[in-house]
Amino acid sequence: MAGKKKKHWYDYLWIWTIIYFVLGFFNILFAWLGMIDFILPLIFAIVGGNKWFCNHMCGRGQLFWVLGRNMKCSRRKQAPKWISSKWFRYGFLTFFLTMFGTMVFQTYLVFSGAESLRKAIKLFWTFKVPWQWAYNGSIFPDWVAQFSFGFYSLMLTSTLIGLIVMALYKERTWCSFCPMGTMTQGICKIKNRSGK
Amino acid sequence: MKKAVNYLDRCVACGVCAGQCPREAISIYKGCYAVVDVSKCVGCGICEKACPAGSIRVEEVHDGR
């Protein structure tokens, strides 16, 4: 192959990742758009039996590549082996899904009226960051906003973890233990086994 | 001859190697792992440098395999 490969529209989805976080900074309800990044890879895996999303469309992975490789923000050193080991990948997936479940439960508490809406972001599931400017009420009930704050926290936390491992190790080290990646690869492996 | 070899047990099928390969010699097999087309691979090692899991390596491969 001489010269550079042809660029497709989906090669620029890293811009979407940035837009997503900017939108959520101004209005937290935009956090819901992140569900696209949750549902699309699963549809690809369940219906198509492939990881086309990871391979071509993941804006986060692309962002790590742009920052790590093109902008030289990565040490580009091999990460320790345990990071891509099965027990860590599935352990991290379990942890992630548990945290997702907790977040959905928190949404339910606001829905049922047991708790009131908290206009804050939680980073690394620990540090509370005030974020009240991003929500001044809307036509939607409070639980919609509660989910937004929770989901945005999850997206921001995982991106920060990804950025840390990008800087320390290879550009897309996040991909080697990304919960979505683990889940979709698991689905593909099951599908591939039973399909034949 | 040097060729890229993928150690399947570590491969996360992220597709970074396939995207970087200048000869389009790597594909992701049904979302499970990366497969190297040995006839296209020139052993440049670009995939090895990109692979976040360290599963793909350029090694001396004896003919036939």
C-alpha cells in the first residue's frame, strides 16, 4: 500500500468524545447521549457477532490514539501483563456493572421520592465535584437528571482512567480492559462457539 | 522470515493492530481475536508497537507456518 489509507467519516469520532463532555458541562441532560456508546457496541456484538464498533467507531479509543500517538502524550511502554489478564478484565467488568447498577438504583431512589436530586459529579466513585451549573430544571422529572449526573460521572471517570493508562503505557491500554470491550468480545466468543 | 504472530489468549480484539497495519494483513476474526495473513505480512512490527495487550509480536517464523 502506497501512501495513507483512505479516511472515513467514522475515523473522526474522537471529536464526538470531546463534544460529549463539553455538552455535559453545560447541560447534564446530554449525558444520556452516552447511551449510544453503550448500546451500539452491544448491537454490533449481539446481531453482527463482531467488534466493528471497537475496531472502527470507538471515539474514546480514537481520542487516546490522537492524544497518545499523534500528540505524543504517551510513554508507549507495554503495560504490565495483569492489566490484560482474564481475571482483571472480568473483575473490572464486574466492578463496572456493579457501579452501573448502583447508579441506576440511585436513579430509582430519586424516581420514588426517597431521595432528592443531587447536582454533583462523582469522580472515581469517591470524589464529589459540584456540577450544579449544568442543570436548572427542565420539562423532565428529577430522576432523568439524576441518571444524567450518574452516567456522566461514569463516563468521565472511565475516560480519566483511560487517559492515565494512556500516558503511562500504550496509547490504547484502556481497550485491553475496557468493560464494553470485554463484554462484546465475550458475546462474540459465545456466538462464534454456538454458531457452528 | 519475520512475521507478526498473535497470541490469542491475550488478544482483546480491539482492532488497533488491524487499523495500523500498512498492508492490511490483519483482520479481526468474528470479534474474537486478530488474525494475521502471513502472505501479506512483511514483519514491519507496526502492529506490535500499537498493540495495548502485548498479544501480537513479530517473530522468526519458519516457512509453511
